[in-house]
Amino acid sequence: MSKKADLDHDEENQAEEYENVSSSVIFEAIRREGEHELSRPFSALWWSGVAAGLAISTSVLSKGFLASILPQADWAAGISNLGYTIGFLIVILGRMQLFTENTITPILPLFLAPTRSTFIQIARLWGIVFAANMVGCLAAALVLVHVQIMPEVRFEGILSISRH
């Protein structure tokens, strides 16, 4: 028997409702989310993409920081690689626009209605998000290099990871 989470009455009812959701309902929810993403205004996509570019930079920071404090041992690489997940967690939990996390959802509307208009909307979404992610990453890199917010030994760990 598996251990149940400690849920209150309302949460338990909500869990039971989700338990019985069919795959077609899940598909439709994802498709609607895709349509919403395709209709978002430029500024919303842009600033969310820039924020994601900044946030994903914490992956390199975290991994580099861990690499710089861990001893030279066979197991150290496995631990420092855990730092790489930090940026992705920030992006996903913050529901930011990251190019690599923005593929399946907007494609579903194209699969159901393969029109030129939908294809153009996807190209627009991907173009804006990719450019914004690059600007966010560039901003993070410029701050790291020119503002020197990290101690030199930690910065060397970040540079080592970045070069790799």
C-alpha cells in the first residue's frame, strides 16, 4: 500500500477529479494552452523570454559554483551536474518562455489545423522567444564578466563549465 499525501477535503476531491480525466480532455487542455501561447502579444513573449534567458543562466552559475567547491573526485561531476537543473526549475516553475520548453504545446494547433496562418504564428512565437532568450543570456553573461559579482575562484568554475 502506498502512502497518501496529507490533503484536506477539498484537495482530496480535486485529486479524485483529476484522476478520472481522460486523455482526450488532457489533449484539449494542452491544445488550448498552445492556442493561448500563439495569441500572446509580442511584449508578453519578449519579456518572459528575456526573464527565461536570465533565469536559465543560473544553471551555469549553479553548476560552476558546485564544480568550484567540490573536490576533484569521480563522484563530483555527478553532484555538480545537479546544479544544471536549477535554471530549468526556475524557468518551469515561473512559467517563463524558454525556447526549448516551448515546442509541443504550440505545435498541437498546427497538427489539428495545418494552415499557413498557424505556421506563421508558430514561427513568430519561436522567433521572439529565441531572440529574447539570447538577449537574457547575453545580459547575464555581461553582468558576470563586467560587474564581477562572484569571487574569482567561483567565477573560474563558471568559466570552466561554460568553456566545456
